Amino acid sequence: MRPLFGKVGIFGVGLLGGSVALGLKERFLAEEVHAYDQDPEALEKALFLGVADRVHPTLGPWVGELQLGILAAPVGALVELGKALAPLANPESLWTDVGSVKGRVVAALEATLPHFLGGHPMAGSERAGVENAHAGLLQNAIWVLTPTERTSPKAQEGIRRLVEALGGYPLEISPELHDQLVARISHLPYLLAVALNRLVARSPHRDLLMFLAAGGFRDLTRVASGSPRMSRDMVVENKEALKEAIEELRAVLLELEDLLEEPEALLQAAEAAKRTRDSLPIVRRSLLPEMHDLVVQVPDRPGEIARIATALGEAGVNIKDIEVLTIREEAGAIRLGFASREERERAREVLAQAGYRLP
């Protein structure tokens, strides 16, 4: 059986580009994976880690041999990269990108590259670099595709097949709507994380605040640990939509400030926020296969997740999804997802008998 694609090029060998490349190789979706990057060290790592079959420090005739090209460079460099690739690209080749901003990028690249369809896998990590890439990063990820009137049927069909073959779930929306939504769920939280850390850093009680900061603060500000340069480029590229989101947030914060004088109204706002946060898995289930969740309280000591997995495995219960919710000094919690209600209830019995607390 032949792979889905012949030669595939990954342009930008970082976390996402490397993860896509590994997904292509592990699922045998490409005959040969080529990687391009301006950083020789990144190419050396990609070759050593088996991320790519061949690496290229410069663009050249090899680009014309590609059946598929995936642009995974920092979002601020995508347009210029696409313009450099266009004269070398095979007219029948497919092209996409993985950038987190779509409006300007799609407008420029669909007029430049053949059969281009913008894309954005909703997956990532605060750990950057190809050394942290893994194919599982894309498994079950929502992968936004942003077709326009200019998108060719060949591009829509081919890139959609790519996403599904990599284990993602394609979701088609316009580039403009993508940028508005991502500004609120991704770019604004990043700026909030930066703001909270600046608040701590500028305080005369900085050292004490750092000492007192608990898991909640660390969880809320985790995204600030990512690459500052890449994150800067991301939010600047989406600055118009982000400015609108900031204005909305400013209004909400002023509203909450007023509610400090109205405890009952503040309680209602907090309860509504809890319902929204607790409903996030339901939003996910509307797009992904249905999951049945079980939250387990666990002691904060080595090997607890392995013990839980072993106990369930020995009982013939298959875990479909797992998420660490909180970890404190004494205890924490994890969320386990199961394919059926029956498996979840069986897991509840097994873990209760093993001595775990189930809220």
C-alpha cells in the first residue's frame, strides 16, 4: 500500500513542524520527509531524532519535487517564506501552514502558493523546539482549516485527508473568525499570564509572592514559559482582534470590581463561571468522540498514575484520555476519560477498592 503522499516538505523544524513530521513518519503517510530550517542545529537535531529523512539549509530545486509542503515557521515569517517558495513549487503540489494567525497569512499565501489551504492545529506546549516534538501532540487535536472562495477543491480534499490521517479533527471556519476566536482563547490568556508575572516581578514583596505562589498561580501563568519571541510574534500578528478582546476583558474586570460590593451577585457570577469551566469537556465532546469522565484524587507521590493505570488495565478497563487537573504538596487530582458509561462505572469500582477517593 502506497503512502498518502510522496515527498513532503516541513518548512520550520520546531515543536509543531517536528510533530507533524513525526506523525507523517510514524503513520507511514509520506514516502520521504524533507525538512528546511535556517538554524543548522535544528536540522542536525531533526536528522538525529529521526524527524526527517533529508534536511536542507537552503531552498532549491528539491522544493519542486514535493507533493505536499507544510509551513511551520514562526507566524511572522510565513508570508516571506511562502513568497520565497512560490517560484520553486510544483504547480500541482499541496500547501498548508500551522500558524496561529490566519487572516494576513491566508490572504498572502493563497495568492502565492499553488493549492494552499490555511491550517492551525490547536495543540502545543510551553516547551519549544524539535527535541520536544512528538506525534501524539496532534492526536485528537482540533485542526482548524480556513478555506476561502479562492481555495481549490484539490487543496480542501488533500489537506483534510492529511489532518484526518494524522489523527486530528478538521474544523472549517473563515480566517477572520479564526483570528477573533483565537484572540480570546489563546492570545489573550498569554497576555494575561505575562501581566500577572509582571505584577509579581514589580512588587516590593516579589520574593515573598514567589514563595507563596501556589499551584493555581503556576497553572494560570504556565503559558508565559513558552518561547517569548514566538509568542510575541503570535500576538502582534493578531493585534487587531486581540485589542478588541482586551477591551472586552477590561469591561468584564470593571464589572467584577463593582460586584465586590455585592457578594450575592458576585457569587452568581462565580457560579456561572464554574458552569462554563466545567462544561469545557462537553464542548470538546461535541466535536470529538464522546467521553465519560471520572475525577480521581491522588496523593502527590511518585508512581500514582502508573498504579491507577495498572489497576484499571488488570481489570480490563481501557483509559481513553487522561488529564492532570491539580497537584499540590499533599494531593492532587486527575481526570480519566472512558469510551462508555459502563467502563467509567467499572473504573469507579476498581479505584474505590484500591483505596482512591472519588469526589
